Amino acid sequence: MNSYGEVVTVGILMGSIARFALLKIDYRQYPSYPQGYLVHLALGFIAASLGAVAVPALIEKEYTAVTFLALAAQQFRDIRSMERESLAKLEDTELVPRGSAYIEDIAKVFESRNYMAIFTSLGSSLGVYYLNIFWGIITGMVLIILFHLVSRRQTIRSISVVREGKLHFKGPLLYVEDILIMNVGLKNSRKIIKEKGLGVIIEPKDDNARATLANMGQRQAIAHDASALLGIRKDFGEPEFTPLIRRNHATGEIGMFIIPSEPDIECLIEAVKRVPVIESSKRTPLSSEVGKKAAD
Amino acid sequence: MDIGLKETIIAVITKNKASVSPGGGAPVFYADTDEELEKLAMYISRITTGMVHDLENGTYLIIKH
């Protein structure tokens, strides 16, 4: 049995570390400034404190303290709507918008990370109380690693095969292999697309992947991430240079057309492979009886 | 507040007068040559930030997506 001071301190520490470990600048390019970090670290600290204080409260039979956790849940739901709102408001300023599905996904991830901070601090506080500081820290670390593993996301790489697709025109119609992308009227634009444009074909590995890739939110996320990573040769008012993703309805393959600032097909394929599968777009028809039967 | 037209034909540019009926929803611009057609389409699309589509019968549409 350890003093409450140690219990709470270790809990807060481990919970805050958990939040910090999950806070990295990633391909989403967000958050990228110290201010953005600070917001999330501060909230992570609050989450960790709630988790850590819960243990002594419960031991002292102050069961009403649990209601504070409900308050915390409310607070973190607010984080989600805060993220959603701010990203949605910024959509107009993006040359290639993220799309509402991707925004919802990012917001959800931010919310869940705070719960991870709570559970980590709760776990390590329990460890400190019943065992000692050493085991408390170990518990916290194990939880952090566990959450890292659990929260790892599926990416396009794991559900599909990504390869280069040849761009070509039939009259004004732009195709990536046999997938029709759009009708480009201006001859000059066609010339630029022919010279600088790149095409990518994403072949789904199974029926689950096919249904997921058909989702418009997932496609918009791919277009956004690819143009965020490779840059995009487009300005406001040049809609014909917007990256577009269209589907071959017979095979379920999707074809993307993009004019990146860095026309490097290898990097483009890698960028597409790294796009996360969005939770709300993910479909698993194969895990149902009907879907399985329909697939044979 | 931002108010604008979307998913509508903003303008029609044609050198084939017979193919377009005037008095529809969108303004119609006539051109005499292919070059003029191309130039008008480019100008109007840049002004309206719309997209140019080619109907291949001497008519271009400008549509805002």
C-alpha cells in the first residue's frame, strides 16, 4: 500500500506520457504548431488527473467521485465536436478538401486518445496502490504499448494493391486505363494533364475492400492525403486540375488522377498506400452470412 | 455569407448556332472559329472558376462543380 500522493503522481505522469506518445506530427499534418500541441497536452493532463484521482477516491469509498468520470466523458465529447468544427470550417481553405468522413475520423481519434490517457493513469495508479511505484510505471508502460498496438489503423496498403495507371484521352474524355475520370474541354489543359498528370489504380484485394473503396469519403481522403504529401499543381479556379477518383463499377477498381508538384510515381503510390482506412467508410460484407454467400 | 451556383451550367459557348437553343437557363456565347471558342471558354472558366466540358459538336459548357 502506497500513499495517495505517489498513487496520484505516478498516475498523472503515466497518463500524460500516454497522451504525449500518441501526439506526433503525422501524415495528417495536424496539429503542427506548439499551440496545437499545448491544447491536446493540457487536455491529456486533465484526463490523466481524472484517472489517477479516481483510485484514491474509490478506496476512500467516495463513490460519488465516479460521477466526475461522466463529466470527463462529456468534456471529451466536446473535444470531438471542437475538432470537427474547426476542421470543417477550414475545408473552404483547402485546395483539396479532406471530406466530412475524414474529418469525423480525425475527431474521433482525438477523443479516443483522451480515454486512453484516462485508462493508462487509472491502471498505473492501481499498480502503485496495490504493488509499488515500479510496478505502477510498468503497468502504465504496458498499457501505453497496448493502446498503441490496438489503435493501429488499417491502411490502403493492407486492403488493396496500388499500381501505376496510364492516363490517356479519348477526345475530351480523360481515362486512367479504362476508368473514365472526366471531360476536359480546354485543349491547353489537356496538354498539361498529358505532360504532368499521373494516374494510379487501386485494386481491392477482396469484397470487403471493394465496398470500402467505393465509399466517397474514403476516396476523398485518398485524394486529400496524396495531394497533401506530394503537393498539387493547381490553383483556385482551375477545377480541371483537381485530383479525382472514379470507380470501375464492374471490377471495383478505383482510378485516381492527380497532377502533383513532384511528379514521382513511386512516391505517389507510397502516399496512397499510407492513407488510413476511415472508420465510417469501412465495410465488411464478408463477415455476414449473406455477404459471404453472395461473394462465391 | 457565401452564395453561389453549383452543379449548374453557367455558360454555353458554341460555334454551332443550330445546336443550341437560346433562352435557356444559361447565357450563350457564339464564336466563329475554334480558336475563338477555346479562348472564350478559357476566359469565362477562369472568371467564373467553372470547369470547361467539351460536347464535341462545337459546343463547350462551363459548369461549376
